[in-house]
Amino acid sequence: MDFFLNDKFGQMLLVIIAFAALIAVLLAIAWAADKWVGKGRRWAALAVFGGPALLLLVVGLIYPAIRTFYMSFYDAGTNNAVGLQNYIFTVTNTGAVIAFRNTFIWVFLVPIASTLIGLIYAILIDRSRLEKLAKSLLFLPVAISFVGAGIIWKFVYEYRGAAQEQIGLLNAFITWLGFEPVRFLQDAPWNTLFLIAVMIWIQAGFAMVILSAAIKAVPTDIIEAARLDGVNSWEMFRNITVPSIRPSLVVVLTTISIATLKIFDITRTMTGARFDTQVLANQMYDYSFVFGDNGVGSAMAVVIFILVIPLVAFNIRQMAKNRSVRG
Amino acid sequence: MRTTARRTGAAVAGGLAFALALTACSGSDLGGGGGDGDEGGGDAACEDYADYGTFEGDEVTILSSIREQEADQMEDTFVDFEECTGIDVVHNGIGEFETQVVVQAEGGNAPNLAIIPQPGLLARLVNDGYIVEPSEQTVTNAQEGWTEEWLNYGTVDGTFYAAPLMASVKSFVWYSPTAFAENGYEVPTTWDELIALSDQIVADHGADGVVKPWCAGIESGGATGWPATDFIEDMVLREAGPEVYDQWVTHEIPFNDPQIYAATERAGSILRNEDYVNGGIGDSRSIATTSFNDGGLPILDGNCFMYRMASFYEAQWPEGTDVSPEGDAFAFYLPGDDADSKPLLTAGEFVGAFDDNEATQAVQAFMSSGEWANLRVTIGGVTSANNAVDPANASSDVLRLAIELLQDPDAVTRFDGSDLMPSAVGAGSFWTGMTEWIDGADTQTVLDQIEASWPAS
């Protein structure tokens, strides 16, 4: 027994055995539910297959959501009710305008730019000889964490005074051309755009992969028919490709929008949200965990949640539509 | 049949990944205990530990922000203690300690002990009802080892909760003794001499705009700005004195008081002086985007001569740097207005207990003792203001100097002010405000903003 409790490998083995046992029990119950005969069969199957998922959903999502909503009406330590005060603070504090403005710029630019770049790239490399290599190149950044990407780009944007030796890639290039070095991360409002570039760098690969697959799924008979009608490349893109992949385009756009609305890591790593680069999610983290004000932090979380709802709803509706089209 | 087989395979693979993730998490909890006994554990003189009592298989968990080598060094101090008392001391060092300790306490999952680096955080944990009072022995130990002032930082609303553990000196200026010797510069002992030296360096080296007397950097990710708050606190101690400093930290005077304004301007006479900063990197605004880890390194290239940073900066010098009074890098005390007054900005850590189990109390008492402080300082890398510590035990010249300053009866020591202020200010508007200030914002506007953000209650 000592081996299982005190040795790291033993502990791992113990956990694996426990997990395998759990899976076995679950499978046995599912098998039993499957064998059930009679009126309750439908309900038994529902409970066995849907129950665990529902339970996890309640524990991991629904309860925290309700608790956050509850806490947003209380003070810093969740002791006294303060009514709507936290919400009023969320939209009126000195940093609020900047956080809302920047989040809006992020959510506006990132999905559009990423999708456009991904789409153009996907069309350009489609059926070319080096397609796989070209695809992997653009897809690489998707595998890098936001914090990692932030650190990489911080070096690219690094600033040194004009009299100094430049160690940042971009400024080395700019001074080599004979211009003054640029403070990429320090001069508002442009610094937000330079942070956004990092997010686009990450997301364009994601958009490209999905859209490339969609383009390949366009039926060849439509394309051939169009060719026979003598359309040029632009007309083919405008009238055939884009309408055919429209559902995928919408899903990519909304998915990236939702990810962007939650953007937090890039600003935190690259500027610490200083120099007017604050965004909503980072502000929420600051208030909840750094300043210790659970009330304001929760209110900000609720506001972000409300902002995400239309995007999610649109996304789900679009996916449902796709399904009904496909039959 | 084939799909079923594949699904089972996927479930098992998923299960494995999940199990691996679980063990990866639990490994740090279970495997972190006090070393393997190579620190002379076998021949421990157990009579030294007899007072703590003997326990059979009790486990005491400690949560802290101390990690990697420093964590190993700290865990080594428990080897003999564990052997003689039978307590298994499990230390768990994590990043984001400040947020995690609150989350764990609120979640009913608190450790037995926590090493808390901020009195403000200690007060928050006490007020939320998580920290319990220490045993009589801890109180006695703390009173024997530490000055009244240090005990005060572990006291909340008149009740003593947490004994100081380690201390560091923040009022240090790093410089290169070899570069000073080559140029015939002397280590300044008063503020006026410091400014005169800065002007001298500008006259000698300032022509091309690369070499400047001072280096600075305040970037620190989400905590960007804290080195600047330390600079301001040092200036408040010099410009307005310790009494005003106390009033400022406790908000008896407003944050934008004229005396604080004057102190900020004095910091600005260095940090916002284009002739003085930022050697090897750029202008004054570049301080805001230079990380504090890299801030002092241009000293080694001769691009700047001085860098105000705490004693722990010793760890930042690249491997092979000779850190000694005649070497490539060393520190002098950031002077006061005259050579006799020695205002000293300090920081430290405090051990708070989340329960009153006997084993927890025994470990807490051990950590508050002079024996522990000496043991820890001897192992190296840290300093302590415990007056039982012999400076000769320090592992380096800088740390010896720091311990001597900490124990100097003439020194007027004050704890890092931003750590004492409410976190909305101390970890919030003070940091952001100082970053904006370095970035060029008007001093009065910044101070007014910070004052406005002070929590009402």
C-alpha cells in the first residue's frame, strides 16, 4: 500500500486504476440501462447518459454563474448588499471608457481581419503544390499560447532610444531604414492595434483551416458549371465560393469574436494593461483577484457575459440552420 | 463493432490524460516535503527540538510564493525539525500566491500555515476570519527576535497574528565598484553628494546620449509600476520623514498631500530627468517598458552607473558577475539627507496560521525562533532582521550589508508602503499611477487620481 500512497509512480498508477474502475462502472450502468425493458426505458437511458453531463454542467457552470450574479450585488467581501452600485461603478469608473472602447476595437477588428486573411490565404494556396506546408506555416501560431505569443511579440516590439542599439526586430528594421524608433507598446491609441496584431497572428491560422476545408467541400459540379458559363476568378469568388462557404464564414467570425471578447492574456503579458490598453476581461480579473473586490469583479463578469450572449445565440442559430439545410 | 472499439480506445486514452493531469497536480502537494535528509539530518541534536514536542505522522502544510531554488533552501531548514518532532512539513510554493491564498481560504481548503509577504493581505485574511492567533511560544519568540515595529506589521487591530520570517532591504543602489574606481568616483553618503555625483557623471559621459548616470526599469507584467512605488516610498521617508510616512500609509493624510507631492517631485528629479535616465536603453519614458530584471544590467556594459533596487537584485546578475565590494557589481545604501539619518525601506514575510492544531503551532513557533532565522540565513540567499542572526552567517557581502543595515539601531526602518495600503491602492492605482507618471503624466493629476481611488471604509 505504501507504494501506492508515497511513490509518485504508484500514485499515478492508483489514479489510473481508480479511473478505469469508474469507467467500468459507468459502462455497466449504461449497459444495464440499455437492457431495461418497459415504460421507463426512455427516462432511464436519458438519466444514465445525460445525467453525468448535466451534473457537471450544474457544478461547473450553472452554479458558478448564479453565484457570480449573486455576488455582483454585494460589496467587496460579499457581506452587505449594495444594489446596483457595482454595475454603476463598472460603467462609470475612470478606466471604464477606455476598457469598453478597446474591447470594442478588439471585437471589431480581430474577427474581420483574421477571417479575411485566413480566407484569402486559403483560396490562394488551394490546390497549389505546397499547400500542406503553407497551411502548417500559418497554422503554427494557433498552437502557441496567448502568453507565449505575447512574450514573443514583446521582443519584436522592443523599444530602445534612438542613440542606442536596437534589440527589437521591428525597430532594428525601422532605424536601419533611417527612421526614428517607434514605441509600439507605449503610444496610445496605436498600441492597442499592435496588441491586436498579435491576436490576428494567432487566429488567422484557425480561420484558414476551417475555411480551407469549407472551400474543398464546395461541389465540383457547381464550379465546373460556372466555368462553362465563363466566369472570371473574381466572379467565381464573389458568386460561387463565398455563398457556398457562408455558414462556415459565420461560425469562424462568431467563434473568434467570442474568443476576442474574453481577451486577457495578451494585454496582461505585453503591457500589463497599462498605457490605455485596458480591456474588459483584464479589468474584471484585476478587480476580483488583485484588488480583492469580488462585487465589482462579478459585475464586470456579468457584463461580459451579457455581451457574449448575442454572439453565442447567433452562432447556435447559424449552426442549427446549417443542419437543416444539410437535412 | 468497429466504432465501439474505437470509442472505448478514446475513452481510455482520455482517462489516461485525465489521470496524468491529476497526478501532475497532486505531485506538488505530496512530493514537496522537506528534502532527503542530506543536510546533516542523521546526527541531529534532538534536544534542541525537544520543546516543540513529538508528534506521530502529523502533517503541516505551508503555502507561500517561494519557489524553485529558494523553496529548496527553505525546505532544508525543516530537515532536523521533521526528524526530531515527527511532523511532516509540506511546503507548497505557487505563483499568484496573493490571489490563490484567498481563493483557497474562501473555498474551505486553506493550508495550515501561509507565508504572507504583505501586511495588507494579512489584515484582509484576519478580517475575513481565516487567520487564528499564534501560540504563546510564537509570541515570545517574535518579541525576543524582532523590534516593536516589525511586530506591528504582524498585528491587526491590536492583536498579534503573525511573526516576521525574513526581511529584505529596499533602499539599495546597485553600482559597479570597478567602474567607480576607474572614474575616481566615491560612494555618496548624503543625498547632495548623490546628486553631485550624478551631475559629475553627466559632465564626464553624457555627450553622446547613451551613457547616463542612472538606470531604471519598472515593467513587471501585471505588476508593472511597483519599483517606482518603492522609489517614491524611499523619497517620502527622506523628504517628509517617518511620521508623515506612517500617516500617508494609513491615510491619515491624503495621498496627494503637498509633502507627498514634494517627495514625488524629488523622485522625478532623477526618474524624469532626461539627463540622468535611462542609460543604455533610452529616455525617461522607456523606464515604463523596461523590465526591472533587466533594468540594472547596463551597469555591466558601462552604459549607466547606478540602479536603485532591493537587495534581492543580487540574483539577477548574470552568471560569472563578481558581486563584491571591489567587483563588477555591488550595492550601497541609498543615502538620506545627511550621513547620520538612515531612513531604510524594508519588506518582509509573515507566517500566519489557519488553525490551532498543536502540530501547526509547533511549526509556527519553530519558524518564529532565532534558531530558524540563523539556520535560514546560513543556507543562503536571504536576509533577516531577527536580532539573533549573526551577520557573519550571511552567504554574500551584499546580504551581510543588508543584515547590518536591518540591525542598525540608528536606522529608521519602515515597511514597503504599497504592501500596507489597501490592495485597490497598493496593488492597483499606485502601480498604474506611477506607470502613467513615468510615461509623462502630470504629478498632481496622478496623485489626485490615486487619492480618489482610496476605498471609502
